[in-house]
Amino acid sequence: MHGATHARWAVCAVVLALAATGCGGGGGSAADGGAVLSSSWTDPQNPLEPANTNEVQGGKVLDMIFRGLKRYDPKTGEAENMLAEKFETTDSQNYTITVKDGWTFSNGEKVTARSFVDAWNYGASLRNNQKNAYFFSYIEGYDKVHPAKGEQSADTMSGLKVLDDRTFTVRLSQKFSSFPDTLGYNAFVPLPRAFFDDHAGWLAKPVGNGPYAVESYTKGSEMRLTRWNAYPGEDAARNDGVTLKVYTDNNTAYTDLMAGNLDLVDDIPAQQLRNVRSDLGDRYLNTPAGIIQTLAFPHYDKDWNKPGSVKVRQGLSRAIDREQITRTIFQGTRTPATDWTSPVLGTEGGYKEGLCGEWCEYDPAAAKKLIEEGGGLPGGQVKITYNADTGSHKLWVDAVCNSINNALGNDRACVGNPIGTFADFRSKSTTQKLSGPFRAGWQMDYPLPQNFLQPLYYTNASSNDGKWSNQEFDKLVDRANAETDLAKAVETFQKAEEVVRDNMASIPLWYQNGSAGWSERLSNVSLNPFSVPVYDQIKVG
């Protein structure tokens, strides 16, 4: 997950103020209970439609206000049944799903099988232009509601059938043995009728079925979430609410934490890593997470997709001193990447240490030779684009450029190209408006090797912002998904990953730990394997 309009946004105020005034509202302030925590945040790219949110900041909120058929255990990452009572299949292609009884949305509407089927059909529809539509592509009939070319010829996918209030069937276009384990991802959550009947109103104040309900949102300022007291799940919130405060610089968030103006920072800035232990003591966490930082390329740009460009990308990779950067900039809270997945998967789950081989090993002489053999840098210079609202990005981009410049003996061969905010950066990267390499952090949506590979590198996949395309890779991913034997599936995914390596579709930089620091008001703070705070379990006071 990458770090993700309608008229109602303007009607209720230009700044998207959703306080309980013109946008209507229900529910008192979470602050009334006193046990409300504040946490650093950044405005999401888009309004919070689940199928249109594929970046971390929006994903955090969806994790708080929704629950799906599966949920990933906050400690182990294992996919466990949440609203699903059971999954039945005899062939890994046809599934019967039974939804648990007793679940409702926070507006009192019952969660039924149709709540899922309607949501999935909406997310898949070409007319609705949802960024996560691709996640529904294995359902039979997807090609009719979301054709590669032309207009859609059906309103719903033929592979989805509602049998009764609690049961629906899913027919896939091919075998996909891990399909149930993907269903904890936010694109697959259920939606209430209010989403369809008053779409603009729902966008102004989303209604879900999770431990929290949205109370208000002022873009550029904060989102207030309050505990939903009627939530039926076992993971009910142990605090009265969370106020997500928008920061355009995580150094400012850290300063506010130290000054007592903020309770939780879930991204410790690189500038503070030297002193965070002495500042916070045991109120600091640094734990492995399913996150990898890469440099993506605009394969849609002919200058980066011509004969020799593979050697240029390989040369750039070999010019980056990952060991030094992770040691000096990140104080060991990052680990040099040697493949395109994450060590949190484990070797049995798909991680293969060293798969990148020599192409991820620092060698300035080899780097310079490769770039020269590939025809040199396009335009004579590399500009690495990043969002400037996280201070750490400038530090590491400058360090990467220094490493490249030293290898090539040219202090202007590589320069940073900052874009002000995360939302602006994502808007440009997802619409192919970038002309050179750009940072591409990936936080797993679910702990499967498929999730590190298919969304990013499969032809026209949801997060394939660089538009890389390779038929051999696509075929191997399809084979791996159809494989019912886990070991064989992992082996096939690793063969697909070798295709990514041989073409240097992107440059893997480092695996990232999750980090957090918090105030003395909080206890029971933890991060899940996705590096997101387990907000509902945090205690205040």
C-alpha cells in the first residue's frame, strides 16, 4: 500500500469541515470522555472510499472504522476470520462464504452478504474509477465491468451471487488458493446502503462497522474519531477516541510530542533517531515491519524504456551504498534490501535473502561502467522525486544522490526533486506525471509474497505507477496464484521476482522497521506487522 470528488465536499465547506454542523452528524465529542489520544497523521490522497484508498494514511483510518471478512492478527499478521464464519471450496476457484450474524454498521444497518457483494461490484466498476479495482480482477466477470479497453458491458460481476442474508458465492476466473487470505485488505470491506443512497453525504462523514466512527474531519488540520460503543467485535476500543493531527513535517510532530502537545508519533524522523532512546526511554518502539523502500522508474517514458536502460538502472543500483546510508541516516532502523519482498514473510512465506545478488551490492566502478554501457543517464542527470512533508525523505534522497555522484565522479549527476505534500506527490505518481525515478515505499496489504509483487509489477496493476510490463512475469504470477501447494507457489513467485531483478524494474533500497514514540499518558502501545499503531488497544491515562 502506498502510502490514497463530489459536490458535497464543497457544500459543507471548502476546508472539508465535517463538524456536527452543516454536514450533519450524530454522536457527541469523544473528548467528553477524557480518554482521547492524539496521533500524528498526514492528509490522505483521496476521500475514504475503501476501494479508492491505496496509501498508508487513508489506510490507517479505514483500519479503524471498518472490519472485513478477515483480519490480520496485530501480532503475527496471520489472516484470521473476522466477519467470516466460514469459507468453503473444493477447487480453490469456487468459494461459498458465510457471514457471521450480529454485525451492524455504526448507523444501525445490518451487515449482510449483500453489503459485501454490492461493495465489491462498486469497487470493480470502471465507471467508479477506483484505484483498487484491480484487486477484484480474479472474480469472474471483472472483464465485463472493467474492460481493458472500451466501456463496461455489465453492471455487476457474474462471479458474485447472493444466496441469502448471510451467504454469498464467489467464482474466480482461475484458481487462487490464497484468495481468502487477501480478504482482510480494506478494498474488500462491506459498505452500508448509505454509501450508495447518499454517496456525497457518506464521503463527508464515512460510516463503517469498525471500533471507531468518524466524528469530524478538517483537511489540513485533523480527523476526530470516537469509540463506537455498540461495536460487537472482541477488539473493541480501549480508549474513547483518537484525534489524528495533520503534520507536514514529522520533525514538528516529534517536537510536539516532547512538548506534551501530542500523544503518539508513529514515524520517528531520521533526525531524531540518535536521541530518541534518551528522550523517550521505554516509550519508544522499533520493530520489524512489512515495508520496503524502492526507487521506481517511469517505464512509460521512452528515455527510461529504451535499449540499454536496464544497464542504467542496474548501474544506479550498484552506485548506492545501502550499508552506509542505513547506518548513518537511519541508525540501523533500516536494513539493506536484498530482494523485493520483506523478511517479515520468512523464508517459508516467500522471502529469499540475496535474490537481488550483485545488483544490490555497492560497487562504484561497476556502477559507472554499467551506466556508460547503457548509454548514460537520460538527459545527463537523475532527478529523484519525493514528498517533502516527511523530513526523512530529503535526508536519504540526498544521501543516495551523494552516493551516485561519488560513483560517477559528477556532483550533479543526481539531485533530489521535492514535491510539497504526500497527496500532491501521489497524485503525480499515480497519473504518470513524473519524468524520472521516484521514491516508492510499499507497506504490505497482507502478508503474502503476491502482495509485494503483483500490485506493483503486474501489467496495469493497481499500484504499478511506473507502468512496467513483462509477459513472463505476468504468467509466473498467474501460475503461482493458481498453485495450491504453498511451497510450489512460493517457488514460482520467486521465479517471477527474478524477472523483476533481471530487468531491474525498480531498485530495492532497504527494509523498514516500524517506529513509534508516545507520551506518558499512554500505555499498551504496539505496532502491527504493517507498522501501524494498534489504536484500539491503546489505553489513556
